[in-house]
Amino acid sequence: MKFNRLLLLFVVPLIVACKSNFVAIDRSFSGPSDEALKAYIESENIAIGDSNNIEILNGAYAKFKSLFNDIRTAEHHVHLEYFNFRNDSINRELITFLASKAAEGVEVRILFDALGNSSNDKPLKKEHLDIIRSTGIKIEPFDPIKFPWVNHFYHRDHRKIAIIDGKTGYCGGINVADYYLVGNKKVGKWRDMHVRVQGNAVAELQRVFVKMWSGETGESLCGGEYFPKAESSKEGSNVAVVDRYPRQNPEQLRNIYANAINAAKDSVSIVSPYFLPTKRVRKAIKKALEDSVKVEIMISSKSDIKFTPDATLYLAQKLQKQGAVIYLYDAGFNHAKAMSVDGKTVTIGSANLDARSLCYDHENNLFIFDEKVTEEFLKYYNEDKKESRIMTRDDWNKVSLWRRFVGWLGNLFTPFL
């Protein structure tokens, strides 16, 4: 990305503040943390569905293998919504496959963020879109940049979701881009994860896509073909689909993140590529540490964005002083966005723990209430810890005065929410 585009995406929006009303969970409650968080989520009028089959897809190879297999069996429709839909080999392979499904009569719709596309080094251009549309695929950019452009760069569509036949859904942090599979020269390998879900949570993901698609195209999608009845299962997981729609529920996601931490009684494990949370989430972490909750935070020692490592490191050393255990991931760039609480609940999705995601963008996370699924996530998290080192005071002492100043400045621009 060029510096001016980075400025638009990550810095300028951070100077805009907003107010909110927030009721925090009190850690002194008698019940378990997952029940307290469920109650709070339901109070926000978000449904918590049961009977969901959850599979954590650990890495891009697992995600794309699973997604291609599900597309292969599609009979009615395939819906994709991504921030970054890069014009490279995995994209071309996916488009070729989708074109073959369109030729079979399967409806294929793709929504991608216009700014996310124009900001990458291999964007989809008009001639590429014309070729894709000629195959029968419907593909549209979300909120193209138009004059006056300043009205358009704030609320970008940062989701990474897919829905196949209204029966299978995907949500997570992996865009359609080669570097998730092979890494890049700047940071090495890219580490990330996604979730595959079957059950009643899929209808919630479908509603997200349908709303965004209708807003861009005017096409209304409804009926049993798009919203089939989910099969029930006694073994399924309880899942809440928490979607951030900026002009409709701007506070909801960051409130739920903060209260997930507020509810913790034993442990919180966080992995975030751009760890610059809002004041409310920082306050929740600080309170958890004061209440002797074990807090672990995994950040990357490398980043694809300038200045972010300095700002993240500045905050991390402050939290380390307060008792948090900070892991520096050294084996590339860990782009996963996930958090577990007390070994009972895990959230995985598109939202970074930074102000860009929590205050401005369209985001989508699954909050999964299932100890077995959380245990699976922690297994992968602990494997990543083996490729990380615990941050010490020496790590901070080695940071130059200039980088400390840049880190302080980066934190200064985080909205006070």
C-alpha cells in the first residue's frame, strides 16, 4: 500500500470521536462468564442460535480447501463478501471455479470493498470485472470512491464471509489473496484462521450479505432458497453472529468485546495483528489484571503497515507492566483476530482490536459458546506461542527514542471511547 492510502485507511478516521452509553458486566456476579456474556448479548437483541456445527480452519490452505469443496457441491447460490479480493492466482482459480458453477445455473454473487481493492498492489480493474461478469458471475464493489471522496473512506466493508446454498457459512480473517498462502517478502508467512459453520447461524450471515448486496444493487433476495430451515443437532454449539453495521449499531461490537473481558474470571487470551484497542477495551483489560485474571496478548513483531508495530509495542509494554503476558510472534505476521475467555468462549472474525474495526468499519465476528471449540482454538494458539517469545523489559529498552515517540503518537490518535 502507498503511504497516502494508509493514511486514509488507518490514521485520519481515528481523529473522529463518538459518544456511547455502555453498561459493563460486573465480575462479582456468581455465574460463569459465558452465561453472563450470553445474557448481555441477548440484551442487545442479538440471537444466540444453538445446533451449530463449528470447524476452525487453521490457516489459508485449510480455509480455501474447505471453501472450494463446499462450492463444488453448491446447487443454488454462492455468496462472497470480502474486503480484499486481490487479482492474483488464488483469485483467478476461484473465479474460474465459480464461472463453471454459474454455467451450471448456480447463482454467484461477489461483493468486495472498493477501497480495499484499490489499495492493494493487484487490484481488480474494470477490464477484469467485465471478464468476470461475462461468465455469469454478479460482482459489485462496495461504496466506490466518488467525488467528494472524503464521504466514502470512513466506513469500509472489512468482512470476510461466504455463504453456500444458505446452509454453510464462513467467517474469519482470511481475504482472497495469495500472500495468505505463500507469504510475502516484507513479513514472511501470513498466519490466520477462519471458521466454517453449519446451522442456524448461517441465516444470520446470509442476512448480512443480503442487506449489503441489496444496498449496492437494489436486488432483493428472500425466500426458502436463500434461507432454508437449518437442521437441529443436540451436539451443536451456541453461536452469536455479531455484525457491526456503522450507521445502525456502531457501539455493539466494541461493547461486547469489552464485556467479554469484563466477564472473565480466570483467563483471557487475545491474538490481534493491529492491537490498538479503544479506551473501553483497554479499561476492561486493566480491570481484569487488577482482579487477578490471567491476560495473554499475542502480537506480531512484524507488520504489513508502517508505524503499527511501534504503536502496538508502546501499548503492550504498558500492559506488561500491569501484569499482562505479551507474546511477540516472530514466525511471520499473525493476522488472526480471535479471543478466548475462561476456556468457555471464543470469538473469531474480521474485527481487529483497534479503533478502525471497532469504531468505523463493517465487521463480522462469531462468538462461539462451546468449550470443545474453545479448546481447539487454544490448541492452535498454544502452537503459535511456540513460535513466539515473551516480551521483556529488555525488548522495550532496546527500542529507539524515535520509535517510542512514534508509538506514543499512534496511541494518542486512538479514539477515547
